[in-house]
Amino acid sequence: MERGFEEKRPVQSARVIGYQFDLAWEDAPQNEATVESWLEQRRPEAGSLVVLPEMFSSGFTMNPARVAQPEQGPTETRMAGWAQRHGIWLLGGVAVRQIERSTNEAAIWGPDGTVVARYRKQRPFSPGGESACYAPGMEPVVFAWNGIRVAPFICYDLRFPELFRDATARWRPELFVVIASWPDKRVAHWLKLLQARAIEAQAYVLGVNRTGSDPSHAYPGRSVVVDPMGEVVADAGPSVGVAEALLDVPTLRSYRTKLPFLDDQRSTPWNF
């Protein structure tokens, strides 16, 4: 998906805010109340991109019959309202009810309260049974946020660099966003893979994980912003909190011009 792209894209605002918290298990009203309270207290700067974890309203549950909602359902309606009320761009993970299998998606809302893009997780976590409960997406997505190209991904997608290379070959995103329910036992992988994706794509990466625990796992938080050199420039740590940064997009674009590594990327034989 492309929306609002132009040859020259002046940057209006480039503040990203990833909010990590302990998700109440399969309790949309409680999780939505938590986010709403945080937004009212935080009052994010207008134009910011605010990001919530994977399946933020339910937790990473394999019970779509209980938690999945239709597009424009109650959770998405509240997301639209938050985006419009605060004048922000809002990205959050939702389980969406479909005719056959539900989907694990990232939904993005603009400050006018309309949906900007939807991304379906391309690699459901088969070791945890997700592929039996949620249908995979087939394509990457990119959207324009204040003159910046952004590509969203979800959790297990992070282990498959070909997905990011596909998006890079198509659109050269300047920011990748990865929302997740990444368990504590593999937190080192989480951090290293986020850094690798940033280095490979000469891009910023925002990874937003959850904290707390559910019936199956404990979660470490560690939401981070990684710069195009692979350096962590913001880290939310293990507790409830935020990873926030003002992206230096002009320097990123200059870096890509001086060292045009992406020009040497070749198409691959992989079947996406």
C-alpha cells in the first residue's frame, strides 16, 4: 500500500513513541482503559507516531473466537478516536475477525481518525500454534507518515530478513516498526535482530514489546529505537514505560546518498 508519497518528501515531524505495558489477558476493556489513561497523562506531541504492542487489547492469545473483532469494531473505533483527539498517528496490534481464519494485524490510524494502512503478519508463530489460529498475510505494507516511509512488521516476522529486504527493494522505508509479544527467554535475539534489520536497510527501527506475563510466557519489555548504524538510541527497559526518539531523517538520507548500499541490492529467488 502506498499513500501520499511524493518525489520530495519534506519531514514535518519525526518523533516516535513506543508504549510498553503489561497486557491484561483477553481483557480488551482493561487494556484500552490503560492506553487511554496513559495518553491522557502523556499528551504526546501532535504529529508523533505512537506505537502499541502486538495484540495490545488482548495479549498474544490463540483464542481468536474470543478476542477477534471485525474491522472498525470497538477497539479500532477507540483507536481512531485516540488518534483524532490527540492529533497523532497511532499504530497498534489487533486480532481481526475474518470469514475463515482471523488475522493478526497492525492497524495504523491518522490524526484525522481514518485508517491509513493495515499489515497482516506474514509469519505466524508456528511453534506456538499461531499458524493454526491466524491466517498469514502475503505482502509487506508501507505508509507515509509526515513525509517518512514506514513499513510495519509483527514479532516473528523479525526472524525473516527476506521480508524486510522485500519491503526495502520496493520502497526503501526510512523507518521499520516491529510490534511484538517477544518472550523474556529470547530477549537477546530480539535486540540483535532489530539492530541487524536497521544496519541492513540503512533505516531506523522501532521495536515495541510488552511487559509482564500471560499464561505461557514472561515478557521483558526492552522496546527500543535503533538508528541506521545499529546503535540503540532509546531503550524503555524492563518495566512499563516508553522508548522515544526524534528521528534525524535528513542525516539518514545523507548517509544513504554517501554510501548507497541499497543500490546494490539484487532481487532474490525467494518466493515471498
